[in-house]
Amino acid sequence: MPRRRLALEAYRVGWICPLEVEQIAAMDMLDEEHDSLPQKPADHNVYKLGSINNHNIVIAGLPLTGNCPAATVVAQMRMTFPNLRYGLLVGIGGGVPVRTENGTIRLGHVVVGTPTGVHSGTVQYDHGKAKEGSFERTGSIPPPPALLLNAARALNVVREREDHDPVWKDAQRPLKRRRGARRFKFPGVAKDYLYPPQNTHQQPDKSCTESGCDPCQRIDRNVDEDEDEESFVVVHQGTIASGELVVKTAALRDRLADQYGVLCFEMEAAGALADFPCLVIRGISDYCDSHKNDEWHGYAAAAAAAYARQLFFHLPEEEAQK
Ligand SMILES: [Zn+2]
């Protein structure tokens, strides 16, 4: 089927995915891919265009992770696509293994940045430091647009009521490809290693097994609490922490999590959201501790992308297309 070629003005939604694995997952969620369009020389982004449920979407990756690249990519994207109304920041993040009303946060779950208490959905915990650099912002990060929060609510309702989880189903879409599908497969709860905070991984370049991390110390995942584990994506809503720092110790994770009440850490939201209304969606791929590894990256990226895809079935068409 020939690809359609739309005008720059036809795109309303920006989908920002910092890592390559996240961009692949995002592409796998499209119903239709569109032809690329000419852009100004000043715009250095590479876009992938397409649609989900008749909503036209611009997908952009980041050259580097972090707030500054995210802010630059978003600024250029909005210059090229004049009618972009809101964004989705979709990718993987480090989880804090705390309890929410949907159970304890574990690998492969999804965290959606949602206004809670004093926070708007995202908190830039290192924003004093960021202010001294090239990234200038003060005050709080704006909340996600009401349209996306309403879509998230509608999706929650559907998922509560239906027997089959559409997010889980869509998270399997990358597996239909002939090549490169394996990295997106659900690793299984037996591969979810959560250690107590005081248990540290000794050899950074080696796996937990090679490094001698004691399996008896692991905190077992309560599968009952995850309902039907293999066919349901658990989604938590609350505050996401955004900062330049890679959090790699459980002690720092828990200190920051206590201080701000956060569920998840990531590194781009503060930049992307500076003046662009976005919903932040993160698949949990590690626990921000010394044991972190890449094993869950693919599935966590697919789960987050699948959640983002499902939102397009709950957005009013006329609003998004106008
Ligand atoms: Zn380890």
C-alpha cells in the first residue's frame, strides 16, 4: 500500500522517545506510516510520521538523553509542525518499588505522570543545578493537558471493565516483526530482580549471577497482586522525577523518592515539558539501583508505547484533528 503524504499542518501530536529502542516500539504502534516531509535546514530532527486511529503523529527521537536535548528537539519540532497541540514523552524509566493503589511498582509496569498533591505530574528534583546550566527554568513543570488526562481516565475505565487488556495486547505488536522482535518480549517475573536497598551489586560490568548477588536476598514479586501477570500491564499514576542525574543507588533513589513522593525517575521530561503540554509515560526497566541492567529495556519500552497507543482510542477525534 502506498504511503500517504500529508501536509505539515496535519500533525497535532508529537511523540518524543529518547532512546532508539523506544523509537522502534513507537513505530510498531502506528496503524499507518506516512511519507516524510521537507523541513527547514535549521531543524536537525529526523521525524517519523504516521497515524493511530486517525490521529496524525510526529515521532522524534533524541540525539542524546537529557533535558537539554529534549528541549531542543521539542522546540524544532514545534517550529516545523505549526499545529502541534500536545506531546507524549514515551519511554523507559527507573522505578521506585513503592506501593500504589495498584500494587507495588515492579519491572514492566507503566508509570504515567499525573498531578498528585502539590506536584503537577513531574517534578524536576535537581532544578537548582539545572538553572545554573544552559537550561533555564524556574517554578513548577506544567501539568499534562486535560485532554490527555481525560483519555487516561477513560482508558482506565475500559481496562477495569474488560477481560482482555488492550495495553498488553499492543505491547506484543513488536513481536510480529520478523527481525529484532526478541528484545521486546516479556522477560517473565522470574527475571524481575529486586534487592533490598542495602544489598549492592559488586561488579558493575557483570550480571547479578556473575557478580555473585545472592538470589535468596531478592524480594519476590507478588504475582497475585499483579492479577493475571502475563496478560495485564499494571499502570501506576503519580509523580515522575525528572533530572540530569542517573540514579544508580537504592539509597539515593529512596531518599529522593521520600522527599518528593515519586514513583519513577527519568531524564527528559523537564526539558520537553518546559513549554509544551505533554503526558509522560514510562515503562519500568530497572530499580535505579546498582543491579540495573538492560534486560527489561525492550519490553518496558513496548509497554509504555502500547499505553500511549491506546490513549488515541480515547481522544475525541474533532479535538485532535481540528
Ligand atoms: Zn546484582
